[in-house]
Amino acid sequence: MTRHEWVCPYAAIEPATGVNVALQAPLVNTPPMGVFLELLGAELGPMDHAVLSMGGARRHKSGTLKVPDNVTIPILPPFSPELNPLEHLRAYFRSHHFSYRIFDDYQHLLDAGAEAWQQLTPDLLRSVCVCDSITPELER
């Protein structure tokens, strides 16, 4: 019998600088999304405001999702993952850290996710997440 367990990353990055905030959770739904947004809002400075582009998943638009005042969430058009820098990062993680791997247990999976995230550098984030056709003013 094959058994699967999941680690779901919640992340926000600023592609031009590489500044990022991330959280791992066992589920993709509204409660962990709310925890992540609270964490993101708390990480921002008093004069900072985050614009966090997201797809149209229910957890992003739920009426119960509390969005901090210093975070704005524009919903991207359907079927446009190329507009979301984190989609590029997700593909990078799959190809460089998680393909063809079997994890001993759930903790091993969590540790692998944390280790992969910790290996990110501002230069790597810019390289993976900045799309010239969308953000031509940013240097790679």
C-alpha cells in the first residue's frame, strides 16, 4: 500500500531583493493560510506593505480568512501561473530538491523542506522568480 503525506509551503518573496517569509503546514486550507498571513504581517516593518499575488483558490478568497491591514491580496486571473513568482520557485524545488526522493518519515520530509528553503539565497531567488517579460525593470 502506498501512503502519502504532504508538506505544504506557504511563502512570500520579494523577487528583486530575495527577502522572504515562509511557513510549512500539513494542509492547504484557510486556517494555515491565516497563520501565514499573520506571520507575514508581523514580519513587515511599520512603514511596509506587502502585495501578495495569489491564484483564485478558495483558501485565498475565503470569507473567514483574516488579512492583516498591511497586506493586500490581488487575485490573479485563472490559468496564469506564469504571473506568480512562487510557481517558478515551486518548480525549482521539485526539480532540485524533491524529485525521485523517498522520505523516511514525516519529520524527514519537514526537515528536507526547511533545508531546501534555507539554501535559497537572494541571488537564487531573483534568478528563479523574476520573469523579464513581467518585470523588465528588475535586474536578474
